[in-house]
Amino acid sequence: MAAPVTGKVVYDQEGVFIHSSCGKLEDQDSLIPGTLRVVEKDMEVIVDWRPLEETLDSSNILCAVKDSSSVVEWNQSPKERNNGGPEHQNSYEAEWDMINAVSFKKRQFTNGGVQSPINIQSKWSFLFSLTDLKSIKQNKEGMGWSYFVFCLKDDVILPALHFHQGGSELLLECLEKYVVLCESEQDSRILLVDCQNRSLSQSFENLHEEPTDSLLQKFKKDPYTATMVNFSKVTNFLVDTIRGTDPLTHRRPPQEIADFLNDAMPDLKINQQEESGFEVITRIDVGTRPEVHRREPVSTAEWESNMDSLGRIRNVDHLKHIIFKGGLCHALRKEAWKYLLGYFPWDSTREERSQLQKRKADEYFRMKLQWKSVSEEQEKRNSRLRDYRSLIEKDVNRTDRTNKFYEGQDNPGLILLHDILMTYCMYDFDLGYVQGMSDLLSPVLYVMENEVDAFWCFVSYMDEMHQNFEEQMQGMKTQLVQLSTLLRLLDSSFCSYLESQDSGYLYFCFRWLLIRFKREFSFHDILRVWEVMWTDLPCQNFHLLICCAILESEKKKIMDGGFGFNEILKHINELSMKLDVNDVLCKAEAISLQMMKCKDLPPAVCEVLGLTDNTSAPACDLAEDYVVRKHYQNSTPPNNPVPALPPNGTRGNSSLKRLPNSVHTPTSAW
Amino acid sequence: MASKSSLLKVILLGDGGVGKSSLMNRYVTNKFDTQLFHTIGVEFLNKELEVDNHMVTMQIWDTAGQERFRSLRTPFYRGSDCCLLTFSVDDLQSFQNLTNWKKEFIYYADVKDPESFPFVVLGNKVDISERQVSTEEAHGWCRDSGNHPYFETSAKDATNVAAAFEEAVRRVLAIEDRSDQLIHNDTVHLHRKPKSSSSCC
Ligand SMILES: Nc1nc2c(ncn2[C@@H]2O[C@H](COP(=O)(O)OP(=O)(O)OP(=O)(O)O)[C@@H](O)[C@H]2O)c(=O)[nH]1
Ligand SMILES: [Mg+2]
């Protein structure tokens, strides 16, 4: 099908380059010279770029055709590059250049699956029909040669084309014969095809006059944000920006920023492997997503049928599985949560549990007495206890007050909430009380209806959530980085969009992660979400897949609406209480299945989801936590399909080497 | 008639529990919700209003007051046109912390000229009779810290809430008028382009 485009050539320009840089600092850029043509053919107008060598041989072209379903991959090896072309030292690579050749979504590859090895550069060829064009991003004027980035209607972003020998003006003139191009109101560098797309909401203002600059500002200003922005791509972007000599964005001495970045780097370990790869190359087909159905909640009868005469739970894996699939009926929660949270060992006998509860009750009341017996005078000299108490008092009054368990003035529920949180301060004085903890306790207490049990279940839950609340909030940073890793695999075009709106660090997911969606779902639904998560199925960090599921559902609104930084934040905040729990859980499970079936998961993703074999690289902090908790629960690991690494899946530093194994890679050059 | 509508960003800062969210809700929706959650993360609401013939869209940012979440809120300070420093008159500590809040804001908002940046101080919960901070003390601090306007508010019974927010707008507009006279240049409005495209100036 990839026959040479024949027809009337209405524009023909040589010296149009793709910079296939991997974004690495010291690395020379790979410049691929080529020819850009606009061809009138039948009723269509085709825009066609291909590298120099094969301008005459068009049998190896990747063709982006409408209504298609299979996958195009753009693999490109940094080793094989053409060093010809103009010097690059005065590169102005702006923010869009970082995504040169990202995000090729599912599109028809016209030659079908596998292709014979050909010149590496041919992979960069592209052509598209003008009817598919959504926008063109230009660089600013007065910066040497111009470059254009074509964005297609389904948000495929094509590699930036650099007009080293001019001709960009002519191209626009030519295109304007067929389509109307108008400046985006949000960004004058973007030309939109048709003005219909201009329905960009005007009710918000972009706070940041210059995205690049403001991102740098943030890095500069706030190390915490900086570490949250530690995704390889954003980092590459910054490296690019530092290297770039755009005089306008170059307000700070490059060294200063570089130092700053280095400070932020140590936190980057999770993504480091991918760092060398740059997303361009690690575009992976994650395969089709299976349909998923949920089952009805586990009933008391089902639960009891899995208990032996001594009260030990048998078939733990099976039980967890059905809890994962359907949750628990409410009557069962009071008992089952104690196991799920790790307060009761699954293999304990009834007798052992009642002993345990007695011991735990003593221990609880001993700690409770400690703060209860602090006199007013003493407390005056104990500022930390005073502060904890004051925070707890304030927050207890502002936690789930519409729930009948906590509503009204002198509800005993409020006193229990208060007392358990105070006792937790005694249990872990270093952490004490941090806002958000009352949200985690409230449903647990509601279900347990018992101070002591609620406390110990809460302690177990806090073991898992502890890092979220620590001084440096390491848990939050880690999770945001991990989430970005997953999201990038699932939908790099959305990631690119978020980054273009300064939102790549997924700030807006903070509340979701800090208190595990507690404020996003109704009280009733959060009970379901949590018990599903506590099964630790189907993989580690399932809650991050829940995030992905929700974000995916909102992607269209966000991108179609052209939402900026503020609007994205507002939109996500306002999803609260509007999410359908079953939809979200189904989707998240489907994503997990999709990922576990995928043979080419990048190591970073495997690590996040815990899909690694024993011989693999050391687990990150979070993974260790996971193991510890598992151990504590004294349960055998779930008997779940854990995909092995690809045959040659050495978890090395270069994800590049592994990629060629992708079955869907159109070029099997390796 | 009003010639342009601009977007104005104000940010509410102050200790946890002083009533920032309640003030914002009172002002924007004219409701006081006793069942409000404490704030996690950052939120903002928009409110359109007319002040002295200027149509303004006020974007009110509300943050979590607890120390631990500082790194979460500070990135949002940038671009603020006005900062509402809030304490609760029944909470001495929250009053004493105003100085820290102001410092934190100036540092992270990257305020070019802290001397002339508009701060408005709100002493909230005046409906409560057991006060720990007197009006005089509060006035004193405002005077000594750069003559900030001071309002005693109650989100609960709506006392002075609108007045405080409107004062914030006035302060911003006043500064803008001054700079408009100094430099007749659009760059002053870098972060705030005119909202509607009706005739300019
Ligand atoms: N009596 C009285 N109570 C108020 C007033 N404003 C707020 N409150 C109460 O004070 C408590 C704290 O109010 P919030 O608005 O949640 O405080 P905040 O400053 O947003 O707190 P954080 O979100 O934790 O930073 C709530 O219980 C409110 O009902 C007021 O004007 N009068
Ligand atoms: Mg609040």
C-alpha cells in the first residue's frame, strides 16, 4: 500500500530535517535530512516527509491513514545516525522539541506487521492527509531556522521538522490554499486548522506567561516540586532547555539550573533506566485491553465456607481473588477487614485471635492512658503533644460530618475518632498526627464499631501509608513518579499534553494518593475501593492503575477542551463524588491485565507493578514495604499470572536493547 | 461602562482551621457549611464582581494550612496579585504565625517589591466571644508590617467577608493604575491578559 505518492506536487522542499536526538546532553544530535512535499492526489492533499536516501524509494514509508487500527512504532536507534547536516550548537530546541516523535498511537502500518530491515532512517518517514491535521506548532521568530510540529486530529504528534534551508513560509502559504489556519488563542505559536477548535475556555487565564520559564521557576523555587517533576522526560526537557540557547528562556545561568537538577536527581532512581532511552524509543504497544466484569460481593456464607473448624481461613488466595472481584457484603466487613489489613493472620485460629485481641486491647489502653494522664500543666511544656491535639481536634470536627456515625454535636463517633488519633500519636510519636489521617481512620472506625479493633486496623493501614505523611512526603513523590511512569506507557500523547500544560508532574492527583481516593468516592463506595485494594491483587500498586483509569476517562475532556494548568486542576478536583466505582475498578483491572500480558513492559513499569522475578534488580523502597506487609500477613503470595521478563530481558540500564523484541514493531531491524 | 475584565488571583493563607475555606465558600456561594472537610491539596474558585466600574474575575486559591504540606502549596503562590493573610481571633497561635505566612508568601511568590505588594489581613471568627486576639493587637501588627488593611470577619454570619475580598481587588487595581501611569506598556499585564476583547483602556 505504501506506494509512492503520485499526483500533483504543489510543494517540494529539500533540507527539511528531523532531529532525532535522544535528548541527551553530551550526545550529538542525529539530524536526518529529508524532503517535504505536499501532493494533490485524487481528492486528497497529502503532506509527505521522507529522508533523503529514500526520497526515490518510497516502499518503506509509514503511513498514517485514517480509520485504522493497528500499530505503528517509531523505533530509532541513537547509535545509527547521520551526522551530516548543519551544526547544532545553536539549537533553539524549545519545549515541543522534546517530544520530537513521541506518541504514535494506534495507527495503520501499511505494510502490515513485520518489515524487512531497511535503513534506520526510513522509520522516520511519514505522510498524512491534510484532513487529519489538527494543528501546527511553530517556533518563535528570529531564532535561526524555523521548525514545525504537526499534530494530527487524534493527537498524534509528528516529529518536529526543521527547515534548515527555509521554505516554511511557503509551506504555510501552500497549506492555506486548502485549509484555514488560525492562531490559537492560548498560544500564538500554534496554528489551528479550522477555527472550530477555538472553543478553548476563556474563563481561566494561563498563569504562566511562558511555560518553559515557569517550569524552571518551579524547579528553582521549590525542591519538592522539583523532585516531583523527576520524570525522565521532563528531566530531558529541562536538560534540553538548559542546553537550548533560546535567549528568552535563558534567564538563569545554565549552571545554576543544572546544579539544581542534580540535587533533584537522586530521587530519580525509579525512572533512571529509562532516562537513557527517552520516550521516543520506548514507545510500546501494550496490546488490547480485555473486557472485565465484576462479580457480586462476597457473602457471609461464602466467607464461612472457607473457614475450618478451628476458625482458620483456607483458600486465602481464592478468597482474596473474589474479594478483589466483587468486594465484601457490608455485614462481612467488620470481620474480613481485620484480615485484609493484617491485624488478624489468615491462618490464626479462633482461639489465637481472641488471645490476640486481648493482648492488643491491653496495649491500646496502656497507650491511651499515656496521653489521657498528661495534665494541663504538663501539656503546656509539651508543644508537640499540644500541636497534635489541636490539629486532631480541628480535623475531627471536619471529617465525614455528614455520615451519621460522625454527625451532630456530641456524637460518640467523634470522640472515638479523636481518641484513636491521639493514641496513634503515642504509638508513633515521631509521625504524630498529619492531616489526612482522620480521613483514613474514619471508614475503618465506622466499619469496626470498636475502638481497639479500629485502632489496630488503622495502625496496619498506616504502616502502608506511612511514607505519604512523613516530613519529606517521600511516599507521595515516589507515587507521583510511578504514576507518571505508568501513564506514559499507557498514553504518552496524554502525558505530552499534560506536560505542555505544565501539569506533567500530576500535581492534581495529590489528594487521590495521599488518602487513597477517600475524598473522591462516596463513603459507601470508598469502603469497596479500599477492600479491593487491600487484597494486593492483581499486582502491586493497583491504586496507581485506578489513577490511570480515572485519568484516561477524563483525557478526552481535558484535551478537547484544551484545558490549561488551572483548568486541569479544577477539573480533577471536581470529579470528587462523581466517579462510578464499578467503572473505575473495571477499567483499572482491565489495564492491569493488559499490562501483565504485555511482553515488552519497560523495567520501570515492571518494578512499579511488582512484576519482576527474583533475580531482578533490587526493589525500590516501596516494593520492600510491600514485601514486609505481605510477610506480616503471613500469607502466601497470590497465585497470579506474573509475566516473565522477555527472553532476553536483562534488566539492564538500557531499555533500548530490549525494545526490538516488540512483536508489533514494524521494523525488525534488530 | 467597565472597559475590561481582568483575572485576578488572590490566595488565602493562614494556619489550619482558621476558616480559609469557609471564607472562600461564604464569599463565592454565600453559604456556611459546618460539615466542610479540611483542605487537602489546593483548590480554587472563581467569582465575578464589579469594583469601581471594573469587571473582575477573582480567582480565589485556597490551600491546606498544615506545615507538612508547605511544599504542596508554595508552587501555587506564584502569579498571585494579592495575598489574604488569615488568622482566627480565637486562636492566638494563628495570629502569631502571620509573620511566617507573610514571609513564606513573599519568598515563594517571587514578589518583586514586597513593600508595595498588596496584603489584606483577615481576623476571622469574630462571632466567637472568647477572643484570644484583640482588635488593637491585630491593628498594631498590620500597621507595623506595612500598613495592611485589616478586616474582622465571620464566615459563619458573613460579617465583612465581601468587604475584605473587595478591598483586595481595590488594592490590586490601585497598584495597577499606578504602574499604568508609569509605563504604558502591556508587559505590566504579562500574567493577566484582558479577559474580554472589548475596547482596551
Ligand atoms: N464560629 C465560626 N466558625 C468558623 C468560622 N469560619 C470557619 N469556622 C469553623 O472553623 C473550622 C475551620 O474552618 P475551615 O474553613 O475548614 O478552615 P481552613 O482555614 O480552611 O483550614 P485548613 O483547610 O485545614 O487549612 C470549621 O469547623 C468551620 O466551621 C467563623 O467565621 N465562625
Ligand atoms: Mg481549608
